[in-house]
Amino acid sequence: MLEKKYHLDGASYLNVWLYCFFVTSFVVTNVVKGTTPAFLLAFTSFLVPLFGYGDKGKLFIQRLIFFFVIYGTLTVLSQFVLIFFTNLPSKSGLVFVSNELSMILRNSLFTQSLYLIASFLIFIFVWTYYTDSHDKHLILALYIFIAFGFYKWIFYLVFGKDGDFISNRIFGNDDLNPAQFQTIAVAGIRVSRFVSATGEASMFVFSILPFCIYFVYRKVYRLATVLLISLALTLSGSFVMGLAIWGISHLLLTNQRIKAIIVILVIALIAFVVIPDEVIEFFIKEAVVDKLNQENQSGVERGENFYYHFQYFWSLPFPVKIFGLGFGVVRSTDWLSTLLVNGGIVGFAVFTFLFVYPILKLQEHDLGIKIALITTYIIMMVSVAEYAYPALWLLLGIAYNKLRMSDLIGE
């Protein structure tokens, strides 16, 4: 009786959790940073294997221990190396997460590790418990999430002000994220950039585009169409870059290249005919060309941050270059230079392996998830330094769930 009373079902727990993964602008409390519903459920997810152990519960614990061993070892090695190699390059131009003089055991190493632990709890739980039957809950969660975004977008169009009644997450100096509500003039009409409850337009693209790709190849076309419309309304250069990566990846991974090229050309032609010239010009100039030429603040900042952080990494003593300064020490505007400084060559290799392994091992019928992983990885390396978005780890978890990992922590 007791065993039945306190049994927790991982599949049912995940059903509820799926409705929280995309909401990152709402927190339960701002007293403790990062208390989004998805992360709170991540930290309580260990209760599932404790009260409903079974084979999957055992597998979850094994994978979690494996993560802690790997992460703990790399963290100890990075701090140990710093004890002996104190002659580090100038810190000029670096963006530190916390402010201390010492480079060893910085506060951000511990605070950012909590976010990483929550992220890996998501990844491991989804990897262990996700099934195709969860797709229907994921689809409904996305519809609800996008519906809120359209409500905000239409509200501004009608009333000229922000209608967001959910977002309350505070950043920095006790301010709401300024990117949570941005307006821009397109074709003479001022509109708000589509963000729903993610926090900013580029992060909306980062979270939603991979699942748009995933469901296109799952032939859930109605949802994919809605997601594509919402992504276009972000007016984000990341969306344009993501579409390009998607198209190139499809051409490289499929045998039907001629057919794919024809489809891409037809879609592009329809877009140029239907979409107003002013909107196309905006995307090409404001969102892409100006950033590449560093003619706006975003492009200049990204270019400078990458230069300073990569230069710092390149100037590090070789042993420090191998293991980095420790997770969460610096934060550039791209994940590549951020990861190299924080995790070193080994950290970069481990993170890259997380993506490359399923991309190489997944079967042809899982083409959608493969392209979603490629798109996510490249966007992240180039323009997104956020690793703690639950949607990223949900995607990775689904990908690994489709594999039989007998050569790692297998079944």
C-alpha cells in the first residue's frame, strides 16, 4: 500500500513539466534568481526515481552520477591548474559574471553551476522518460506559449502599449529585462518584436526554431506554420541565420537535393512576392548586413566581445587553455569564446560531443531532430551565450532518447 501511495510516474511528471520549458521571463520569486517553473521542477525531479525507482529510475540516477563525476572532475582540474599558473593575460575587455580579484573559486563558478545542474537534470530526465506520446503535450504547450505571444503582439498593435501580465523576472539592477518589450518600425508601422515569455527576440528564435524544424519533419504542418509566422515576427537576424543553416543542413543530409533546392527556391519566391519590400529590406539591412558590417550597436558589441575573449583564451598558458578558468567565470555574447575561456579545449570538446554524437548516430527518419541540433549548435556558437534555456536541454534530451546509448551510460 505504501509503495503504491508514494509512487511517482516519470511520464506523468514530464507531462506537466513540458508546459513550463519555454517560459523563462516568469519566476516564482526574484529573491532567489532563476526560479522559473522549469528549473524548480528540475530540482524536484530527483523525487521521481526516489519514490518510483524501477528500471528507468535506476538509469536516471546512473546518468546523473556520470554527469557529476565528469563535471566535478573538470571543475577540480581547472581550479587546480590555476593554483600553479597565476601569470594570466590582461583581463581588459572580458565580461565577468561576478566581481572578485581572485580567479580561483569565484562566486559565479558556484551560482552558474546551479543553472548547469538544473539544465542537466532536464536533459537526463527527458533522455530517460520521454516517449513519442509526450509529443501531444509538447505540441499543446507550444500552442499555448505562441498564443500568449500573439496576444502581446496584437495588444500593442491595438493599444500601443505592452500587454504582458506574466513576465516578472528581474535582471541586474532590479530591472525587468529591457529586451522583453521592444518595438520597431517596419514599412512605416511600429510593431512589437515577438518574444512571448522568453525574454527577448533572439532567445525566442533560439528556443522555438529547433522545434519548428522538428515538427516540420514530423509532418505536424499546422503547428510548424504557426511557429514560422511567430518567428518571422521577431524581426531577428538569428531567425534569418537559422533558416539559412536549416536549408544548407537539409541539402547536405538528404539524398533528394534537387527536390530540396526546388522547394527552397519556390518558398523564397513566394516570400518575395507576398512579403512587402520594406520588410524584406529591413531583414536584409537591419538584421543581417548591419550586424555583419558592425554598423549597429549589436554587431559592434558582438565583434568586440568575441575578439577580447578569444584573444584572452589564445594568450592563456597551455595547461589553463586545456581546462579553462572554470564554468561560469566570463560571459561573452557568443558561446564559442565564452566556452573556450571557461571550459577550455576539453570543455569545448565535451559540449560539442553532446551535439555531434546524436547528429552522427540518429537514423534517417530522425532528420528533423538532427537538423534542429545542427541549427541550435551553430546559432549558439555564433550569437547566443545562453546555455541555461530549458528548451535547449529538452531538445538534447529528445535526441538522446531516440538513441540506444549502450556504449555510454546505456540501457
